[in-house]
Amino acid sequence: DEGLPGKPRPDIFLEVARRIGADPARCIVFEDAPFGIEAARRGGMHAVAICSSHRAEDLAGPHVLATVQDFDELIQS
């Protein structure tokens, strides 16, 4: 965690974007928890909701591009 505030604060996502030199608006977060989905929104990032432990409705938002059941579904696509 490197001392950064936890989700739903976007600090960890913004720090990763900074380190790789990416514009947060061009980043996609893959997240399986409501706080992570919210952190992506607060950071100005898009998200893909991984619905392995939460319903799609719990991970919804205008910045969520897609929902999948689990990471295996991404590999098969």
C-alpha cells in the first residue's frame, strides 16, 4: 500500500498512472469491489467490473465500460 490512503480514495490508481506515465482518463481499472469501482470514478478512470463476489448492480456506474463474471471470462473473449 506504500502508505497511500485506501479505496474509495483514488490515490493508489493515480499513483500507478503517474508511475507508468499514463493519463488517468485513458486508464481502465479492473475491479471486483464497490470501493474500487468508486475509486476509479474518483480518479477519472474507466472501469471493468469483475462480478465474482458482487452483483453487477453493486458495481455499476457511468464510468463502468463492461461487467464480466470473472477474469476467465476476459481471457475467453
